Amino acid sequence: MAPRITELTERRRTALCDWVTANNVRPKDVPQNSDFSITTSDDGQRTIHYTAYVRDEATDNILVDPDDRHRAWREQRSTPCLVEPPAWLRIPGARTKP
């Protein structure tokens, strides 16, 4: 399992929000302790994997987990990696510049 981003300084939070937005992910859908990783398929397609809140389509409210009424409902999602994250965010699988 990928390391969690648990300590969000303002600089880190801003960089993370900018990065997920550039990859067509709404920052408000991503829990603060979401796991991120990037994989590369055999054909070279780069994909970001992350945890996101499940929201009501009509109201955009976060739904309650049907298996645990005391938690927000979360699910694993993926999206194409259009923009690599800054190296210092240390996202597993990210390509870093030498």
C-alpha cells in the first residue's frame, strides 16, 4: 500500500490540490489522508490511483458509508495522469526529473 499523505502543510496542500486539479480530480472529493500512487501499463498509459469520497449526484453531499454509519463513504478511483506531481510530494510511481 502506498504511503499516506498525513501531514499537510499549507504548501503541500496547495501543491496537492493544484496537481489533482490538473489531472481532472476535484480536490474536495479527496480525503486529506487519501492514498495516491501512479502506475504505468504495458502500453505506457500512466494512471493515478486514489481514494475519493462518494457523493450524492443531486446534492453533491458526501454520502454515509452503508457498512459503517459513522464514516463517510469512500471508494478507490483512477484517472489518467496528465501532469506529473512535484517530486517533493513523493507520490509512489511518479516520474522524477534527475
